[in-house]
Amino acid sequence: MHKNVLAKSVRLALISGAAAAAFTSPVVFAADEDGAKVERIEVTGSRIKRTDLETASPITVFSSADIAASGVSTMEDFIQTIPAINGGAEGSTVNNGSRGFATASLRGLGSGRTLVLINGRRFASGDLNSIPTAYVERVEVLRDGASTVYGSDAIAGVINFITKKDFEGIEFQVQYDETAEGDGEKTLLSMTTGASNDKGNVVLSLQYTDRKTIFQGDRSFSECPLFERDGEKVCGGSGTIPYGQFFADSLDGGHVKDPQTGVIRPFDQAVDGYNYATTSYMVTPQEVFSINAAGRYELTDNVSAFLEGGFTNRKSDQLLAAEGTFWGPTMPASNPYNPLGEDLVVVRRLLESGGRAFSQDFSDYRMVFGFEGTVFDTFDWDLSYNFARFVDARLDEGRVNPTRINTLLDPTLCSADTDCPEVWNILESGTLTPEMINYAFVPNSPIVRGETRQLLGNISGGLGFELPGGEVMFAAGFEKRWEEYQSVPDGAASIGQIYSVAGEATEGETSVQEVYAELSLPVLEGLPFAESLRVTAAVRYSDFDFLDDSATNTKFGVEWVPVDGLLIRATQATGFRAPGISELFAPQAETNLAYNEPCTNYGTGSQSAIVKANCAAEGLPGNFQLSSNQSSSVVGGNPDLQPEESDSFTAGFVYSHDIGISVSVDYFDIEITSGIGTAGTDNVISSCWNSANFSSPLCDLIKGPSLTGDAPNATSPYRTALGPVAGVLLTNANLSTFETSGLDFDLSYKTDIGAGSFAAVLNGTYLDKYNYTPFAGSEMVEAAGKVAADQWETTLAVFSQLKTNLTLSYAMDDWTVSWQSRYQSEGEDYFASEDNLDNTADAVFYHDVQGTYYVLENTSLTVGIKNLFDQEAPYISNNQDMNTIPSSYDTAGQYWYAKVNVKF
């Protein structure tokens, strides 16, 4: 009945590396026609154990050997290189606004639509930093919707980390990385040990990683914030400067007191702009320690107990330029240092404070306990309880109390406060004394907690009757899940005494009850043009306590093997994603997001007549320019959110031949309605300024500088005194619709050459369409091949149309060498303008090399170079930070690394 099925499936699976992956325990067998036993396994995307490694859904499997061969020290670095990952994500290159998390976004649809699992179960944080490389046996990436199997959040796909279980002995690993510039050092230390007997097994893994800082000022492409003037790139910076830019009724625009001559003159960005790059991180530092363990014990011949536990502590940091008086305090005429004798509004960089330092002491806990077994030698079952919790203790230093800054500037207020050290001269650098800093600065120490509890039961097996292709198989189960979220602000923030920090405590909890069922129908087998034909179907019912209606989702699949070695497959599924706990209850917070300024040099620019009229109506000069293109915006949760719904379709083939070649191509198409997100700073501002007399409904989302406490502009209600649009309200809402489609392709070839073995593997994704409608009635944004706003991450990202990885390797008895080329195509600025010097984020090739020598039977030495030719991140006029799009490129440059692995 199952003749040669496993052999065929193994050949097909070579394309994804699954042949090297260990099978999950316990092992289940099925008898073939000759009475031999064929191993059945559970593959991500289905609870039905089967003999095939390739299913109707496209899955890529990376083994622990694949992870080691990539030379990475963290799962973030590995996952971000997968071609199906697109758009923006949190990680080491995100400094401004980072929580210290590392996330992944399949299809560029957002990390919240990519479900991250550990051994098929959820964990509370979703932070990739909590998953140590040493503990991972394999990574299964399902590039298809999976709401019927895993419930909410699996719209774009699933990343399932399968951990080591049947491990015997002890293994040590040490790795050290350093850039060609001598910075950004990375250290990895790990130990994994395990033992087993005929009754069960245990495994314990410890890992420590340390990543050091790289400053933006340490790389030539980011050492100074660039702006464009008269067709040239000019080193500039922020208009919030260490000697203060001030505004007065008697003056036109911003002015400064020249630090050399003392003369009052207009602000000049090229001369006065503050270079914040020198004090801002490019690569953020972190230390991560994790301990994980798992055990399984056979209680009877048919019942086993299992236990999993994990703890991770992450200490991460971000550093931005020193705080500024962005709210524009008044330097009264009575201040003895006031040079004009009239009230001045001053924005000044508080450089003496040393910078805004953000740190997270993040603890992630996970515990799983359960039973599994067989019934009547036919049905497999498991019952488990999963508890996961994180506590994120944060500390922000360099935060300012605006009330006390106002006191320092006003002689009357200062004399009335016995703690006020002295009246401050805000218009000269170096005048903010340590006593003033102690008086006016306050730390911010909020705490965020999250918790997930999951009761899960499954049963699978044969139904006892057969179709022409074999026995009908099924799986069914239930899930009860509880989630909690709490954000506790600092005491000073709760009474409004810390500038730009939300002071409202938020918390909430949700629960859901779900049941599901799957069928696998082997329709035909062993016929001409029908070596195998299988139809699969699944359904899931979900009832959330905070939603008015329940949801039912379905998925259907077809697997057709017309001739030996060729699998043709397709799936069609509906999906459902309830609002996440943080999307519902996260507090509103200020962030600074890059945008494309519509009024730059509008007097002589190529803007439309409507844009020019609106800019003139604001009272802006025709040669208007910004010193910073970041808009102070407000993001946060919304307890009134409704669920998203999706439809997905995949179709493709896998072909394998005995000569060593395997090929797969899969088409994907995903549509999402009622998408949760924000309209996006770029989209809001562009739509507003492109509407006659600011008539777009999106203009209502621009609340102006009063929302964020910034100094108002003298003529425009939308802008701060420095010029950027401010107060854009970007809280979560059911705004968007998404449509994305494209092709995934994989090609592998393996053969013997000389005394060794040669292998070539090509993986890639072509993004044909990535369209979204930010809000009802708006024009569709066609982002494929563009630099556009990532609706989930609220930042700019490159949505490359083509991303590929090509790996060539050669192995002999005692050594292996490999070369990997990673390619991503260019992205054109969605708001490209002929007035910009560069509207394109260039395509890049990254090349990595590695060599491993097996010194002893149990010891290997590995050396390698990542980004061999030191490819720099490209410049684009409308950039996010660092003069580029940091979430889409390698900003650190060339890395050298060495690794020692010893196993006993």
C-alpha cells in the first residue's frame, strides 16, 4: 500500500533540507505491503502524522546543520535571511523606537500575522531572541495560511522551532565574531547535554550570547545625517541644537546666537545642524542567557509523560541623541541671558545630559507539561498545558521634566522654588550644569507583562476504512487559550512629569475556545498518471470572549503525483486573526517616524498645483526645507478592534530525480480584509497635502504639535516650530486591505566530484504584487519593488521584488567549504520626486564564505566571513534613518568569525 512512499518523499524533501532533519518523538510506524514499517511524522501545518515529508502546503525545513553552516550566532540573523521574509521587522539595526525584540514578517505582512511556535505551541513574547540556536533541531517554515490548524495569527504562515529531544552526550560551542572595523563583537557560548534509555530521554541546553555596540558615526555612509541642497548631499542634522534655535514674533523663522561671534543670525542647517549620528547606535547591544530542558518518560507501553521548560533573560540597550526641548519652552524677556528682550521659544539639544539611554531587562518563561500515547494501536493522542510569561522591566535615562525646564528659564519661578539651582542660559552650549541636570531630569521605569496559557488536546489516526489510495486519516482536537497584558507606567510619567512618555496604565485579558478537525483522503494510488492522488480538508471553529461573533475557517488541499518524482499541489484556505493582546491594550506612546516632506522647495519644485497651494496656505516660504524628516506621531492600542479575515491560495510542484536534482515552484496569493494597522505617516501626510484645501479625511488624523507637546509653528497648525508635520494619530484600527502574490522557488543539485561531494542550493521569492489600501476610500498603494510604509512596523521598508540565496558547498573527509550569495532587488521610493538626488534604494549582493576542518572525530574548527566584499547600505533621499532603510539592509558591514565545536 505504501510501497516506496518514504523513499520518494525523502527525494522530494531534499529541496528544503528536510532529509537531514530529525523526526519528532514518539515515532509512529505504518506497515507497507511487505510488512516493513514506514515512519510517520507530524509536519508543520497538519496534525495528521504521515509518511510523506512534502505536503499540499509549501514548507521549507532548515536543519541544525543548515543553521551552523550559515555562521549565525542568533536566530534573528538566520530567520532574516530567508527569502520569504520581506518588509520591516524589529531587530539589531532598529535603534529609534526599539523594544529590544527580534521579529519576523513572512510575505511582509507583519510579524503579528506570522505565527512563531516552539514545538507546535505558542509562547508569550514571540521574541526570536528567546530561542537559542544550540537548542534548535530544525526550523519548519510554513509559507501558507494555517488558521485551521493553529488558530489566530497564522495568516501569512508559521515559523515552528523544533527543539532537540533525542540528544545523547554533551556538546560545547564557542563562537566569536568581529567586524572588519574592529567593533560590533559577538560572543556565543553554549552547552547541550542529554541522555536516553528505553524508557525515555532528557536534554538540557544553556546558551549565552553577547553583542556589542556599533555607532552610526562609525560608518562612512551614516556618520552624518545628509540633506540635499542645490543638487548636492550636505552634512546637516537636527535643528534642535546644543546652543538653541529660537523663534520670536519679531523674527522670520529660526535664529541662533552664533557660538563664535555672539551675533544673532538665521539658523543654517549646514552650519548649525546637530549631528546626532555620533551619539546614536547603529547596531544595538544585548546580552542573552537562556536555559532550556525537555524530558520524556514512558509510563506504560502506550502512555508517556513529557515536560518542557525554558527561561531567557535579555538585557538590551538603545541609545539616541540627547533629549531636546522639542516642546519649545519660553525663555521670558526677564531672563538675564535673553539677547532680544522679548519672549523667545527655544528648541535646544540638552547635550550635557549625555543622551537618551533605553534599556530592557527582559525575562521570558515557558513551561509545558503533558501526556501522549496510543489507543488501540491505531490512534495517537496528546494532552498538554502550556504556560508562558514575559516580564519586561524597562529603564529610560536622560528623560526631562518639562515643568522644571520652564522653571530654570524663568527667574520668578526659579526664585520661588528652593530646589532650583539657578537661572539657565539656554542659548549657549555647556551651560546645563550637573545641578540643573539633577533638578530637571528624571528616569522612566515602566514595566510591561504578558502571559499566555494554553490547554491543548489532539488525536489522530486512521478511520478504519480505505479508499483506492489507502486508509482515510484524520486529526481532531480542542484548544483553550488565555492571554493577559499589563503596562504599568513610571510614577512620574503617570502624573505627566516626563516629556513625551505615556502615563496611562493599561491592562486587559482575553480567552478563546477552539475545536478543529482534519481529513486526509487518499483517492488513488498506483494508476497511470496517478501514482498518488490525495485530497485534504480541515475546519476550525473559534469563539473569542471579546468578539460578538464566532468564526469558522476551512482549508482544502490537493496532492497529485502523476509520475514518479513529480508532486503537483494546491491549497485554498480562509483565515482569521483576532486582535492581539497588545494591539488591544498597548498604551499610546510617541514615536518619531520618517516621512516624505511634500513642501520641500515647493516654490521651484515639481509638486502639483494642489500641493503648492496647500504649502503656501501654511505660510511656508518657497524654499522651505527640513532639518529632520521625522514626524512625531502617536501609536498605541485600541480595545474596539475587530478581527481580520483572509483568503489564501497556493499552487505549485516539486520535482526530484535520481541524478541529484530537485526543483520546486509555488505560487501564492493572499488577501486580507479589515486589516489591523495604521494609515501610515507617509500615506496620511501625502493624502492630506494632495487634497484641495486639506480636504482629505486623513487630515483629521493630523492633530498638530499640541498632541505631542511640541512647540507650535508660527503659521501652520500642522507643524512644529522646526517645520516637520507633528501629532499624526496612528493608533491601531481596522483600516487596511492587503493583496499579495508571487512565486517561491527552490533548486538543489548534489553530486560527487573527485574525492568529495558538491552541492548547490538556490532558494528565492519573487514578489509580483504587494498592494494595500490604507483606509476605506483611499487609493491603493502598490508597494512591490518600492520603498514604502510597512503598515505593521510603521516604518519605511524595502519590499524587494526578488530575494534569493545561492549556496555552493564542497565536502571531503575532514573539511567542508561553502559560499553563499544573498541578493535582494532594488526598491524605488513610492513618493519618488525628480527633485530628489536618489529615489532608489539599490539592489545588493552579499557574499558569505565559510570553511570547517574536523580536527578530531569530535572536534571541528570553523572560520568564515559574512558580507565578504563589505557591501554598504545604499543611500536614498527619503530614508528612515542612517541615510538608508536600516531594517532592509546589512548596516554593520563585513564580519569575520571563528567557531569551535566539541562533542563527547
